[in-house]
Amino acid sequence: MKFKAVICALNSKYIHSSLAPWCLYTAFKERGIQQCECRVAEGTINEKTENIYNRITEEKPDVVAFSCYIWNIGRVLEIAEELKESGVIIALGGPEVSYRQRDILENYSFVDYVLSGEGEEIFPELVASLADETDIDIKGVSLRKDGKIIVSDGEFIDFDKTASPYCKEYFESLGNRIAYIESSRGCPFSCAFCLSGRCGKVRFIPLERVKSEMVLLSEMGATTIKFVDRTFNCNPKRALEILSFIKEEYGKKIPDGVCFHFEIAADILTQELFEVISQLPVGAVQFEVGIQSFNEETLKKINRKTNVDIVESNVKRLLSFGNCHVHIDLIAGLPLEGYDSFVRGFNRAYKIKANMLQLGFLKILYGSPMGEDKESYPCIYSCEAPYEVISTPYITEEELNKLRICENETDRLYNSGRFSRTLEYVTRFTEPFDLFFGFGEFLISKGQTGSIPLDKYTCFAYEYFSLIRGVDKMRLRDLMLLDRISTNNSDVIPSCLKVADCRLGKLKKMTADGSVKSVAILYSENVAVCCGYSENRNPVTGQWNIKKIDVDL
């Protein structure tokens, strides 16, 4: 019977897939180790432990290797310990363990090996050595030996020596989930909160391979394809060629409806890139821009070389094209940034009017400069993953909790895309941060601290927004109604937005043509409108078109 290895990846959600295990799997297959077999087992952190355990053990593995990240390390250790009881060899790899090998081996006796860095070369070598029962002496593999812990740091590989992860088994497992692709590894920057700067110099996959993999993924049914490159446009010439390829082949080699996601540095966008982006089909790409902070002293302290004025201007320019979804990020809890500074930065970021504004919280990662130099970066943070900051010398725990209230309502109101017209109106009368934080406190005062059904949430929003000085209640009602019918393909509306009007029945009959429609009267304008759901939604905003009904009310 052949020696068998199982590579396990636990994703944060079902919609996510994982690239790392398939990189290892195809590297293993290419190595052609005759005495060994290899399988991939994927799951999510939300599944029952029993289900994941059974999925792995039904393969009857000799060794199980886990891809470890901050979002899954707790479940990984739980399952690994249970597997160890049946005599399975346990190996851990991935960014969450690559810089804490000694800690893992000292504190988790059921872990046999820790793989550091990129594993395409060392994983097959480890499995082959285990199968042959030979001495393990592999660069990048840490272990216990003769009562001592031997720590070995990994090395970085040449992409020309790696196999494509997109094998038949990968596509059989992908289903309708998000697909991931990489065209480079490493990062030219060295932000103190991030690990990417420790992943070696930037190395690129040959462009022709990247293009062929983009086509392959889209042809095999992937509709969202995310580039995992840490800074996609760090080489503007390569970025230009990839984006030009999308422009030229969209609707041809690349089917309509596919969307490519890129993480970019907005301050280094070139005029040539802007020109190509402006010509891309609507919805073909989306960009994520990590602003992190508008505080110049903070950016300097975390080694982030960014001109925030240029970032702001360039993000606005991207948005002006109207053809691409743009997502911007801020991080709370960074050094030298207090509460007032962050609030000012949040308001500034909001007024950029990106499609999404993510308010995240600093996490002190193993191996990051912030994690290793606690004297230069003092803060209190959770000892459990994801190691989120609790307080710093610049911002208190209470203040960070206020930001979490703002984060929650920013996600539900703004990032959901369900209240865009409403927010455009009410933020004329109040600062964005005050609106989101104030509404969050209002919900808490109503005892609403968890999930709230959309209709009920809408009514709470209507009640709170009506209290803002200067807001006209009828105009507010009309805008909330427009938001509702353009983002929800149903003619059912919340009770707080309903107005009894005999004319609605007549309007519905006039517009009935077999398709589902919502019909409404806007009293602040004295016009009738309808929304049909048979047409495609705008791929950038996610909204259906609202049409005015030409009728004399």
C-alpha cells in the first residue's frame, strides 16, 4: 500500500477556495514520487469538526498537512490534535506558522513538522522522506530531534520551476466558488503590520502562463477571479499588459460576466494604466486599495511610503470611469493615530465615494515587524488569533469599541449597497462617522445588537435618519424606497415606507407585462416609477435600473 499524504485547507467561507494546497499537490504530482499518493481536502471553519475529520480520515492518510492562517489556526489545531490520536503524522505550513516554528513545536506536542515559506519543493521532499523512513534534514522543515527543537527557515523559489495548480482535480473541487490566481509573489514594500515584505523580492510568473491561466479559469466557469499579488501594479508594464489582455479578449477568450479582482497601490498608477482601465467593459475588473491611514506620521512610522493626496485623487479618477468596482481600506489601531485622527480619516475616506469602505482593525502578526519589535510598536492585543489590537498608547479600548460600532453600521448601510441614495442625502446634514456611530448606538439603545431582518433594519434606519436636523421625512422615505426596489427583486416593501394610495393598483396594471416589477409613487417629486428585474443588474453597483412612468398623477 502506498504512503498517503492529505493536504487540508480550511477556508473562512464556502464561497472561498484555496490556492496553496493545489500548488503543493501539483508540485507533488510533478515530482513523480512513485511510492506516495497525495490528496487535497477542503472545508470551512464553520463546519462541524466531525465532518472535516471524517473527510480527512476516509482517505486513510499517513500524513496530514494543513495550510495555516489567522482565520483557521484554532480549528486546524483542534482537528490536528484529534487526528494525532489515530497515529497520523501532522505537518503545518502557511503564514500563521512560518515565523513561529519553535512556539508551535514547544506548545503543541501533536505537531510533528512545521514547514516555513513556500512549500512546492520542501513538501514533496518531506513526504518522500517520511515514506522512505529516512532522516529528515530539509531546509525549511522544523522538527524535534534527539529531544531538541530544530528550527529551519524556508527559502523562496523560482516560479519557472513551479507547476500550474490548475489541474483536473482542482476544477472538480472548485464548483461556483471564487477562484484565485497569482502572477507574482513578494512585495516591494515593507509595511510594519504586514508579512508580505518578508516573502523575498518580487518574483513574477511568465506573462504567457498568466494569460493562459486567466483564460482557463474563466472558460471553466469561474466568474470571480482574484489575483493574490500583494501589489499588482508594482511593475506597471506587466500590469498594463494583463489589463490590456482583459480589454482585448473580453467577450472572446474571456467570457462576458467574468470579473478580475486586483489589489493595487493607487499612488503609482500610470497614465497608460488609467487609459486602459477607462476602456474596460463594465464589471470586468475591481480594485482594492489599501489606504490604511491618512495620518502622515502614522504612515511614516509603519514604513508605508504613500502620498495620500495622490491616492485620493487617483481613486476618484478610477471611480469616475464608472466601469470598475473600487474598494478602499482603513486600519484602526495603527501607531501614532488617536481617535480624533482616525475619525477625520474615516470622513475623508468616505467622501471619496468608493463602492466599499472597509474599516479594519490592526492585527499583530507573528513575523511582522510590529510583532517582533514590541518596543517600537507598543500596544495591547489579543493572544488568540487573529491577534487584534485592544488598545495602544494613542487610542483606548473604549475608543476602539466605538470604532467597531461604526464599522458594523458602515458594513450594513454603506458596503451592502442597499442604501446608497439614502446615505447620499443624509450625509448632507451630518458627518459620515457621526451618522454610522450614532445609528449604531441607537440600535444598541433599542436592544438590537445582533442580526436584524432587512425590513426591520430599514425601519430603524428610517426612524433614526428622520431625527437628523434638516432631513425632510418625505424625501427620506422616497429615497429609501428607491434604494429598496433597486436592490431587492421583490415588490414587498417595509411597512415604514408604505403609503396607502389607490393609484398604485392602477399603475401596476398599466405596467404589467409578465415580468416582476415594483411600482411606486415618489411624493416629494410627484412622479411614478417602476423597476423591472428581468434586465441585468449593473455589475458595479449591483442595482437594477429605475424607470419613470410617463403618466399624469
